[in-house]
Amino acid sequence: MYAYGDVISARRLTDGQQAWQRVVTGPPGAAGEAGDQVGNLWAWHGALIALIAPVYLGQRPADMRVLALSPATGAVRWTADLGIGDLYNDQVITSGGVLAVLTEGGGADGRGKLIAFGLDAGQVLWSRSYGRDELTDGPTAAGPVIVMAEHGTVSGFDAGTGRVRWTHGGMPGPVESLAVPGGSVLLYDLLQQTEPGQRPVPASRLFPVTVLDAASGAVRWRVRTAGPVSEVSAAGGLITIGTSGSGRLTLLTSGGRVLWSVPEHVANDMTWVNTGTDLVYIASGPDVNATGLEAGLTWLADRRLATGAVRWSVRLPDYAAAQVVRPAGGNLIVTAESGSGARPAAISVDPGTGRTGGGASLASLMVTTPLTVAGGDTLIEMTSAPCPVASAPGAAAIAPGAGHP
């Protein structure tokens, strides 16, 4: 499944054919309003959950809704109203089925609003005013806790009731958070960008990387990194960290022990696939298997999780941006936008050898959120702008194990 503006479409991974398409319509009299946009999609307990709300900062608030669709047919199973609002930052679903949404406005004193919606109950569980500026991060779903950060204070809210479970304050800069294995949440300093002559933001007391118990807020461990953290991910019981400056790629255990650390510039945290034995990712710069190559290149690389040794690498020529996903048991699927202005494409890659297969053109829009596979046979993607023609989104999916669309 994927969405362009107010259109949700599904294509089968086995053959790339369109399975169904649904235009998301607003309430009576609101056709074409800003709220008729798909803000996010999730696969959850056999349903496709769609959040309908304004997605661009500064848009006029509109009616926000949650839809549950059948992944097989696109039929609407149920719909629920979230009230008037507009999306800000991330939206997440907790392990207990609570959808956490942060809005740009709607809270007291001109602030935003944090809304918790129960997917099982089909209704809003609680809401509260929350800050709205560049120092606000979240929400992050860590077990039964929703983690938010604002102006140097990180708080863990009970997802079901909104009660504050714990708070850490006194951190001077912006804070980012990520759910990690073992019921924990990882906190790190957001990469600071200061103008010449500005005083640098002082180091916080908990950083560069700290892992807390999500339920209690207790510090479990801390680790120093080679530089400011620019990318971070957690999958398969391991934590992957990319740093800026000289650039390093580091793999940690869930307990904070360094498995290995190598010089590498990773493209973004949407590009890491943990296969159980290997880490596959997009790198920018010279090929990991070569020396003396010009900067600005893009590579798909495979390193052994146990040692960090390079297994294979494949150049993605002229690609300005790329990301990778692996459907269960299938080939890797890489989507990329060409720096030359050509249409973005999706290609299949054999995870054993790195050998590329066939490809398919995507719509002329960059995919800007992580790819997801639902139902074992459907690729989900979100793009950076609405589809200009609702009935012809112009996207395709690659069949796992196949060399053609």
C-alpha cells in the first residue's frame, strides 16, 4: 500500500499489479479540503490504519480522522474522528494499540496538542497541550509509554491514561528519542547546527547516548560516540549509530557494548536492514570496498553483524537519495531518486550476492518515509507530495525474488 495526497493504493508484490485504490473523502461539504490527505499508514493486527489530516506545517487545521481498511480490498472497516487539527512531528502506534498524534496547534496558550487514540476502543483516550517549536521531539512509542521531549525535558506518559510516569530535565539542547529492544528508550542529542559566532550548545548531562527503562525512566546505560549522532536505528536486538563529522558507523548490543565501529558516512536512518546475519544500508561517499573514489557517490553495502566485515557492495549510479527494505524471504527492494532529474525507481537486489535484478519506475516524487510491507505481499510507501492524478498514481512495486516489475 502507498498514498499520494488523498489516494491510498495497493499493489501486489508478486506481480506489481494494482489490487485496489481508494480516494479518501472528507466529511460532507469538505471535499478537497486540506484534511483530505493521508498523513501516515500502518499495518496493525490485520488492518491497514490510515491517519487523515493536514500534513504540511502552517496549513489550516481541518477535521482529522482515523480509518481502518481491509488490506486485501481497501474496504473501510471503521472510521473515527480526532477533531480539528494539523499534524506536527511523528505519529506512532504503541505495542498496546494506542495511536499517538502531535498537532501543530489546538492546545492551550497557542501550543500544540498530544492526542492518544485507542485503536481497540475506537476513541480518543486522552489529550493534553504540548509545546510547538524546533525543540519539541516525539512522540516515540516505547512499550506502554509515549515519550516526548520539549526544551530540555524528556517525559514518559502512560499511553492508556496520559499520566506522567517519569521526567528527566536540565538538558540544554534538543533531544531525540528512539524505542530500543528490552522495553527501553534511547535518548541522544539532536545534531546541532550553529551559525558562525554563535555560542555552541553545551553538552547535556545524559548524552551523547543514554538508554532509559521506558516504564520507570531509570538510566540503564550510557555510551560515548565518535561525534554528534546523526542517524540511529534499533532492530534485531542491536542498535546502529551513525555519527557526523569524520563519519562512523557503530553497532551496539542492546546492553550498550560496542560490537564494532568503522569509518562510514551513512545516508539516513531509513536505509538500514538487519537480516539477522548482516547489516544492509545505503552509504554516501567512496565505495566501502575501494579507495580513492570521488565523493558524492551512493552505495548499497552489506556488512556482517558479527564483525563489521564487508560482504558485498553495489554502486547506485547518480542517485541523490535512496532507501532499502526487505520483504520476508524475498529480495531487497531499493528505491532511489536520481540526481539527474529522472523519475525515481525501485530495483530488486539479491541479499546473498548484491546482484541487481529488474526495476520499475515510481511516480516522479521522492519517497520520504521508511518503506513497509504489509500482509506479506504489499509494499507501503509515502511520498513527499500529493498525486496529481488520483486514478493513476504511477507507482509500482517489485516482486520479491523476481527480476521484473
